[in-house]
Amino acid sequence: MEKIISFESEIEFVARVNEHKDCIMQQGPKGGGDEDPAQLWFNIDVPKGHGLKAGDRVRVTVEKM
């Protein structure tokens, strides 16, 4: 696999998607990263039972298969 990017970030908030999954998000300053265009943000669905909460730090990795 070819690693494209890996970065660490704090979860801004966790949203309920449905009875099977939630969405963990970081959308940068003021919810969109407009203040720092180089800042990376994420919006990732995860299965229920993950135990994550706002303020937790996570590592996001993208690899090409």
C-alpha cells in the first residue's frame, strides 16, 4: 500500500448517523478550516461502540491500495 497522508488531530464532535454508526469530525477553526487553508480536517463514519468523544486525539491515515 502507498501511504498518501497520516496526521493526528482532535475530534471536534461526534454525531449520530443512525442506529449502526456515528460520525467523528474535525472541521477546523469555525467549522470549515477557512482560517488556515493548510489545516486538514475529517468527517469519518465509525461503527457504534467506538468509545470516542469530542476532545480525543486520533490519527487519520489514507493509503492507496
